[in-house]
Amino acid sequence: MSSGGIGRTRAERVVLCTPDDPLILESGAELSPVEVAYETYGRLDPERSNVVFVCHALTGDAHAAGHHGNRERRGWWDNLIGPGRPIDTERLFVICPNLLGGCQGTTGPSSTDPGTGGPYGLRFPLFTVRDLVSVHRRLLRALGVDRVHTAIGGSLGGMQALQWALDHPEQVERAVLVCASAKLSAQNIAFSAVARAAITSDPDFGGGDYPGTGRGPERGLAVARMTAHITYLSEESMRRKFDRARRAPGAPMTFADDFEVEHYLDHQGQSFLRRFDALTYLYLSRTMDYFDPFADPALDLSDITTRFLLVSFDTDWRFGSAHSAEIAGRLAGAGIDVEHVEVRSPWGHDSFLLEIPEYHRVVAGFVADSNDRAYAEPMWPPRRNHR
């Protein structure tokens, strides 16, 4: 990896849907206007054939790489995107938007409802992963691009890349799904339900009409983040980071944050409040619950030409390797070109955000279309890779 990375970046904004051309959701609801915030890195080649489209996860945003003035606070996937990095911006043009329903510049439930002049709140329509992809495709058209070299994403981002390739394979040459799932388990839905309950039961939630009041469900959102963050880590990673260390060894028992892990979770919850909105958390987490693309009776896998890479991590218990294996099995069973690599990492679900050499090597080779394939044998079933 080059040491410098991408320099200063800034978000662009574009209105993609207007009253004359509204976004029609799967539910039949219509949205307009729809504004999207996005960032780009690298240069588009004359053939417009070098586009990598980055789909962010539940709590991500458009700022995937570089910095906004503070070099110490870089984009959430900065270790993967940049000159000489697996998504090499010396030869690739990267687009990363904030999702529909987001809270970092894209139209969402805290945006102004043109029908009332106030924030949408819970009057914002529920939407699906397919709806997220519809907005991505509109953004591509606005940028004059017809096809992407690679669609890539982790967690919810991987779900978007999968849906896109299943619905419009002619538009996606390669798809990289990291720590992704095609169908949440009951346990996953349960964790999200607890997080949403923490938000909606906060007295300051106000039925979702808190935007603009100067108050909000901060306690509930912090607890939601703390709960979710536990699922992003593995037991081994928590043991390595904290074990049973106390902030004041030998001090009397207390209900205050005595253990280091308690202090860490409280910090995660409080810092989350500065960059995220509770309504967006509700909507995007619910979108994930309903995702089940292989259950679509109209799904036809016979014409899919997209090449797929699935990466999972052996200690991820939120979307463990079984989730990736299920996707790979469905695709391989239809004769689709798919690789599934399980990488060893002690860091759980959060591994997709980290600089893990084997993970980065596999992604770089797949995106570069080099001969450095993950397997010498047939690509299915997956081999356990060790580093």
C-alpha cells in the first residue's frame, strides 16, 4: 500500500428524481425530489470502462477514502481505495454515494417533505435494497456511465452489489461481496429489532417527529449502536482488546463504566450521535431485514454473466461464512462464475473495514483480473485460506 493515499476530497450533490420523473419504489410509492451526495476518486477513462461502484454498509456514507481537511480522519474504506491499493485509483474511477434514506446528504426520512414543508419522519416510505440500486443506476446515468467494472460492498453494501448483479447483470462486470448475506437469520433480525426498540422507546423519539425540534432519541440511538457494535466484534477480538481490564483496578464495585469494554461501548455510542440519525438507522436496518433476493419467483439466473467474489471471515458471527457459502452455492448451481474465500481474522464482522493482507490480496487480484486467483482447483466449494 502506498503511504500517501488519496488527498483531500469533497462530496458532490445531484438531484436525480424530480416531480416530472419521480423515483417509483417497489411498494409503488413515489419520491421526488431525490438528491444524492457522492464522492469520486481517480479518473474516468475515455471508454468509461474503469468504474468501481462502492456501496456502503448500514452506518457508512459517501466518504469512503481521502480526507476532508483532517488527514487523521480518513474515509471509512481508505485502506482499500487509493493509489496502489486494492481498488487502485491510478487506473480505476471510484464512485461512492450516500444511500437513499441516508443522513449525509442524500434524501431520507429527515429530509424535507415537499408536501408538508416539514421533515418526512416516519411518513417517509419504506424501501428495499432493489430501490437502493435503482438510485445507484440513476446516478450512473447522470454521470454518463452505462456499465461498472466492479460493484463492491461490505455487509449491506454487499447486498446491494448482489441485487444489482442479479437484476442487471449486463451492467455489472464483477461483483465483490464482503461479509454479506442474501437472507438475514432470525438472530440477525432480533438484534436489529432490539436496536430499533431502543430508539423508538426513547421519550425524545416523539413518534419520529423530532427533526427540527432540537431534541432527539440520543439515548436510544447510543444503545442501538452499542448493541450492534457487540455483534461486529468477535469474542477473540474483545478478549485481545479488553479482556476483563478495569479502569480503576481494585476500586469498589460500582454501576459506572468500570470495565474497559464498558467504557469502549459507551464511547462508540456517544461518538455515533455526532454523525448519524436515528431515523436512518430505523429505515436501513429494516431494509436489511426484508432482503431475500433468491426468494423472488421472477428471478432468472440463466443469463447472468457477472463474475462474483465473496469474502467472509472465520470469526464473523453476524454474517458468518455460512451466509457467503449459501450465496456462492446458489450462484454456482446456476453455472455462474463465483469464488468464495474465507479469510482468517480475529476481528469478526468489522474485518471488512480493516487492512488484512490476505483479504486485500484476494480483492486486488479479482478486481485487477490478474492470474492471482484464489484457487487452483474449481471455485466451489470454498477453501479456507490462512495467513
